Amino acid sequence: MSSKSYAKGYRFEKAVQLILGTIGDCTRTFMSGAYTGACDLVWTWQLRMWGVSCKVKKDGYKTIYDELEKDDTDLMVFRSDRKPAIIALYLHDLPEFLGEEPE
């Protein structure tokens, strides 16, 4: 691996792939979409293929983490002006959120 940031991104993609793989089929795309601009992972769940983009930032998502770390917060919904809303939750909570038992 050529750089620390590449290695960090690869480790994160692999961790996401393992968790999503417990509730459906999840595969890494060729070069994580680096050449095609495609998503990093393809996750098949409930007869649909979902494109998954994995991003790691040193502290770029601090506000989201701050909100999710509050005692009574399980999900965070946020949006920018004139953009659709986004839902955030901890990845390890996803199987429970979806009502799935890990395989």
C-alpha cells in the first residue's frame, strides 16, 4: 500500500464490508471505484443492490459524532439547504435498525 491514508481507507472499507456482510452480500468494487468514480462497495440486501461510499476523515464529521454521542440519540437526521436529508447512525447499530439478525 502506497500511503498511510490509503491504508486507513482500505481498513475502514474492510470493516464496513464485514459488518454489512453479516446482513447481506457485500463486495468491494474494482479499486474501490478509483478509476470509474463508482462506489467503494456494493451491498445486496432485500433484493436490491446498494452502492456504499466509505469516507474517513480526521475530524471532518465532528458535529455528527457529537450529536450521536448524546445519551438519548440513536439516529441523526441532517441536511443542507436545498438538499435531501441524510440519516446517520453507528454502523454497529445497523443490523438492529434494519431488524436483521447477523448471519
